[in-house]
Amino acid sequence: MDKKLKLDIYKKIVLSRRLEERIAELIKAGQVGGFMHPGVGQEALQVAAIATLRSDDYMLYAHRGVAYWVARGIPIQSVLCDLSGREGGTNRGKGGVMHVVSPELGVLGESGTLGGCFPIAAGAGMSIKVKHEDKVVLCFFGDGTSNRGTFHESLNFCAVRKLPVVFLCENNGWAVSVPTEQSTSVKDIADRRHGYGVPGKTFDGNDVEQVYDAVSEAVAHARAGNGPSLLEGKTYRLWGHWIGDPDTYRTREEVEKHWRRDPLPAYELKLMEEKVLTDAARAEIDKDARAQIDRAIAFMEKQPFMKGETALEDLYA
Amino acid sequence: MRTITYAQGIKEALEEEMRRDPTVVLYGEDVAHFGGIFRITSGLQEEFGEERVFDTPISENAFVGAAVGAAITGLRPVVELQFADFLFTTGDEIILKAGMWRYVHGGAYKVPMVVRCPSGAAGVGPEHGQCPEAFFMHSPGLRIVSPATPADAKGLLKSAIRDDNPVLYFEHKLLYATKGEIPDDPDYLVPLGKAAIRQEGDALTLVAISAMVPKAMKVAERLAKEGHNIEVIDPRSLNPFDRPAIIESVKKTGKIVVAEESYKTLGVGAEIGAMLMEEALEYLDRPLRRVAMPDVPIPTAAALEQFVLPNEEKIYQACRELLN
């Protein structure tokens, strides 16, 4: 990882964090509606993984937050318009902030029903293989979703057909209110790879370099035609499942403990120690992120709401 | 013109479209090496290779959902489900993914895919014998076709493969061996959404779907001998649905019977009845009659199956009742 890449990842983590903080304020103030599942605490995993992709690769994101889109370069003003049901978004009021999309950036979407992503990822992999391309598919999912049948069917299908798909689990320890150990037969989701004969590993999902290295390796494996991998980054959801979640199912001690492992200050400290980042640069990056968000919110507020009758459009090609 | 079977019509459509378009791929359980349990796809893997024609594990969720992923990234997958009933194992993939991926993303993607669904009661019981079209008529975003003749089997499948939307293609198992004439034109296409008037008449409108069509034709013959010239309409396509063809016919006849192999409650006939209430009530001089499956699972033993299945006699009696 060179300095430019490290700074790029850092900037995207900062922008994602500041954006979610602002979105939470907007939702709590009733200024936007939105069915938002925040990703605060998981941004390092998301941003570093996406940084390993080539611009023509495909990705399917999961429910957690805005960092996937920030990392891939979808304009944040479009995300805000999707959130608020205004013109200027990516899905014309149809999918809200759960279905931000960008065909030109290879962002295929996500499945609102958890686990629906796996077969879609397999199909994109099939496409790549039939067309003799050397693209890959990166498919994010949560620990809870690894209990869907689609996970098992798709891993087997991709393994049998050697499809170039990297399955990346963001294990944040909780499926809404149910802790992973109560719902899942293995401690490490990546152990399930043994059932399908595919490579993979478990790593610290809050450590940018570990994420980048592991995902790069799996992406290279897929790109070379060697088939899928199953990866797992351990992380933690620092906020509730949705904005407004009373979060009564976790102890404050547990949440506090994980705030001390927040990947943002950790990465900041590391980059300062490495002299990649200075105090002045850090302040500048933060200021720039806030300014981008101000501009995007100003843009969003000027956009008209989508008209009701557009509900009848976009169904059939 | 040539005479071919319904099964040959399906196979020719697959061969021709795969030769024409390298993005068409075909897969499903037992379709490649074995050629499909109904032997529709035999020899296709030899011609088109292992990448484009392949066998899948018993994983309907994965491979039907994969068709959506493949479709949005540039392929035109044709998936064979061994039995139409297996659609129920893939509810999320068919209804929420294939049907809605385009819509939920504001039209960003097209989803050109076909799911071939062998349908119909044939002594195979409740989980291998349904005609479940009506369930999916209730789901936005899908196209649904149910051909009844060899020419339509071919022409509708070719159109379905070229269509940019997900199409559920219901091929009735008891029609595979039926024969019919077909034009030699390699671009013989039957458009989606256009009903066929199988026989013109003004005494009564008989709408028949899939395997009910040949039965309806026999009923029409029988009634003709009794002095009643009835009109037989084969919708062919249930989504889009050719409403004007039925309304125009009813304007002429004032009477309608719908024959289908779906369950009666909320079946195709129920939708046609509701449509006529809204759009053509003034033209009906008798109530609509539906000949459909009673709302029980399809039993396996022949006596029980024959008891519940719509047949020529039941259709004839329904027509007679309105004509008397």
C-alpha cells in the first residue's frame, strides 16, 4: 500500500463517518425520512476492501451504511437524494437508500431480503466467465446472513463452476438483536469455507492493512480464474441496527469496549505514526469532508421530490 | 410449412437463438449431459460447449438467482426448472429479484432471462403437477407465457429469449408430444401479449389456456355439430395480457367460459371475470363460468386426478349451460 492509497482510504472513511453523522441528524430532526442502516464502525472494512477492486469489477454491497458508495465514488449528493426521495438520486425514488446503484461503476445493488445477494453475485461471476473477462465480483454480507440457504447454495455453485466471486463477511457480532453465537454454528464464518473447498480467512476487519491484503489476495485468486473465496473481517456495529434503534439488547459496557476499537481514530493514529498524515492534513481532510457534505445537502434540498406518478415507471424494459 | 412436435418447437427455439446470440446460455438440473428429464435439450451441450450449456447442483435459489445476476451483466440466461412447481422454492429470486431488480433501481438495469417451467398434471401429484401461472400474474415485473401449440412453443420462446424482461415460460408436459404446423422462417416470432383466435364464432367465447386449448377445440367441434359456433381464444401470454381480444369477443357473443388448469380461487378466470365486470359488464348477457381446478392439491392416483382436472366434458357442460 502506497501513501496515496492509504490517504485515499483514510479520506473515504472520514467522509463516510461524517456523512452518516449528518444523515442521523437529518433523520432525527425529521428532515429526511429514510430507512437507514448505519455502518459506523465498519467503514475500514468496507473502504479497504473496495480499494482492491479495478474500476470495471462488480460489487454487491450490504445493509450497513454509506461507505460502500463513498468508496466506489458514487456522488454523495445522489445518495442523499435517494434517501430523501428527490430527483437526482440513483434509483428514481424506487429503492431509497437501500438500493443505491451505479451500473457504470459496477455497483450492482444489494438484496433487501438478506441473502438474496449471493445468487446475484454468482450470476455476475457466470457472466464474467462466459464472456472470458477477467473481472471479479465482490459480495459483502453480514454474519447473520451466512445462515441463509442461498449462502450455502451459492458458495457451492461458485466453487463447482469456479466463478470469480469474493464473498466478504462483515462479522459485527449481531444480527439485529441476536448475537452471532446464539444463531450460528461456528465462531468464525470463514470456517464454513471448508464445507465448499474454497480458500479464505478470518482477519481483523477494523485493520485497514489486514483487510486490504486479504481481499487483494482473494481478488487476485478470482481474477486468475481460480474461483471463489470466503473471507471474514471481524468488526462491530457501533450504532444501532437502524437510526432510532433503542439498542436495548447490548450492554453499554460492550458497546463502550468496541468504541475503543473504533477503526477511524486507530487508522488515523497509525498514519500519523507512519508520517503519512499530519495534524494539519487531518484537519484539512475533516474540513473538506464537512464542506462536501454541506454542498451535497444544499444540492439535495433544492431538488424537487419525485412525482407520485413516476411510481408507475421503470418496471418493464 | 413443416409439422413438428411441441417439444421440437422448444428445442428449435433454443438452438436457433443460441446460434444467433452468443450471450444466450442454458442451464438447469440434468439439462446438459442427459439432455433434460423431458429430453428437450439433448445435444445442445455438444453444439454450444460446457460454458453455455451446463448442469447445475440441486440449488434452485442459487441458479435462478444467478440468472438475474447474469442478466444484469450482459447474458441472456435460459434456466430450466425441472417442474414448474419448483418456482415455489425460488420465491425471492423470481418475485423480488427477477421481477423487481429493474424497478427498485429506477430502471438502471434490464433483466433479460427466461425460466422454462414444465407445468401440468400428468399423474405426478401435488408437487410436480401444477399450473401455477396465476400466482405469478400477481407479481409485478414478470412476463408470463403459456403456449398451447408447437408453433407458439417455438415462436413465443424465441420472443421470450429476445425480450429484455424476465419471462416465465410454462410448457405443459402433456403437450410435448402434440404435433402442429410451423413456418420455416428462422425468425418466426410470436409476439408476447397477443392472443390467438383459434376459432371464430359468435355463440359464446371460450377462453382456454395451455393444455385446455386442444380440449376447447374438441368442445367447439361438438357444439358446432349442435348448431353453436363458438369462439375459442388462446391468450398464449398472461402478462402482458391481451384484454382487448377478450372484450371484443364478448361484445360479439355476450357469454364467456374460461378453462384453465390453475386453482379456481384467484386463478386466471377470476382475473378475466373481474376485468369484464369493470370493462364489459354491459355486454354480458349470462354470468361468467370458470372451469378450473377445485382448491385442493393435485392428487396422484389417476381416478382422483381425473376427478379434479378440468376436461372436455366439464368444459362442454359449462358451455352448454350458458347456451341453453
